[in-house]
Amino acid sequence: MKRFSLTLVVLMLLLAPSLGSANPNGVGSGTFDAQCGGACHGDADMNRSSTATVVVNAPDVAYEGLLTSVSVTVSDIETTTTGLLGFFLLSDLSGASDTPADAGWTIVSNSEGGTENYVEAVIASGQTQHTVHWTLRAPPVGLASLHAAIHHGSQDGSDAPFFGASSGPATIDVREVPEDLPRLAANFEPTVRRNVGESTTMTVATEHVNQVTVEWKVSSGEVNTATVTSVGENTWSFALPASLQPVQIEWRAHLEGEGPDQTTPWFQLQSEEPSWSVDENAAYVQSVAMLLVFMVAFLSLQRRSSAPSKNFDPFDSTEDEEVA
């Protein structure tokens, strides 16, 4: 029993550093509150202030349930040993229940190829500015605010976390949708990921639209025009070419109708190689299971090696005579 207790203590000590330490290699994209600016990168109480400047850019007006574009620009970046910089898009900075979804926003896509409010970008050495874009569906009518925050490691490679936030929010006036406004259908969801080598055909449902023009580009590249075909009433189709390597394509639509012409935000479509995903909790459980199996095997071998070389037979009278 004493040996088992000692083994259990050693096991807990082995797991404690990995469970409570920082993540210098990042945690990956996800849906996180502002509190994760410290908790995901060590102890939140140990945060140090980042010297970077964080600014949220958003339109002054958005329409309820329709798509709009928001960006977060970080400047005066201090390049870290890993180059990783984490970006948060938030509804406030309370540290709990402060994701955009908590305030009624729906994230449709982001410029890193996902639908999460937290993304990580690798900043090249010497790069001092980086921008991440989000496409969101607006919340109910009223004034809405969006904040941004960042976290990153230190230049010397230590586990000390740095946290920074926007000095003020972006305030958006969310209004009711005009009856004849040309727009995408309320249930439209763009494709955000595909495999390398696959072409993509988009089908776009609209309302109060007579004509659609689509532009696309590789990020920061030349703008091209796609051929758009009407495939039914207020339904349109166009194709985006395949890419031969992991790259991001952006596209947007110009909508014409009886009301004022509208232009959608840039939507992001990420081409990527198929990859394995790892569940950290499953990995920990599997590690514990392997360790327990090793312990059982080790104890079994130890018992065998310490057992008498001669087997005792209770029905062997010669052994009784020897004892006597």
C-alpha cells in the first residue's frame, strides 16, 4: 500500500508541470474568453502587460442578421522566440462570458481559415504589424461593442505570459434591415475550408437581388472576376479554382437590386493539407494508462524475481521431515 501511494504521488508530480505550465507552442484556434489570455499561457495572475498596440476596426452601421466584417490590427509587435501571437475578438473584457457569441454575434469565418474568436498567427522576425479579419453575422438591433486582446510569450523564451487589449471598443449601430435591401439569404453559410487540389463551387442564396458579380483573390494578390450563373430564383453559382499548395482565397459579391447596391465582406476560403488532430485530454489519459501498465508489469517481474527458487508442496512429506 505504501509503495502504491508513493507511485501515485510521483505520477501526479510528473503530470503537474504539463497541466499547469505555459504553452510556448500555442494552443491552436478555439473559442476562448479573455481570461484565457493568461490561463492558456500560464497563471493569469502572472500576466505582464504587452507593449503592442491593439485596435479594432468595424463599420459604424450593421444590419440585424446580416454579415459584416471586423478586423483587429496589432502594431509595435515584439517578436518572440516562437513567433506566435494570439488574437482574441471579444464582446467585453470581463474575462468570462465575453466571446462575440455571448453578445449575439455569429462568427462565419476568419482570415486564419476558421470560425473561432481566438486565432494564432506566426509573426516573422522583424515584422511589427499584423491584421486578422473576422466575418460576423450581426446581433439584434441596438448598440453593440467589440473588443480585442492579444497574448504572447517573451523574447527570452521564458514562460512569462504577456497580455494586451484594445484601449477602447468598436461600437456598431445594429439596425433593422430595409425591406428592399439586396442581401445574402439569412441562412447563407460560406465554405471556409477545403483540401489542396480541390476546386470549389459556391451556391449563394440572396434576397431582392437581380444581378450578382463576384471577385476573388489570393490574399494580398490581384483581384479576379468569377463567372456567376443563375441557378434559380435568387440563387447563384460560381466556381473558385483549385490551389496546388496551402493558401487562402478571399472572395466577395456585389449585389444589385431595387434597393441600394450592397457589397458583402471578403469571405476567406482556406486550402490546407489533410492533417491529424490530437485531443490533449485523450493523450493524457492514454499516457496514464500506459504508465499503469508499465507499473503492473514491473511489479509482477519484481515479485517473480523475489519468490523462492524451490516451490513448496504442502503434500510433500520430505519437506516436513527436513523441518523436523
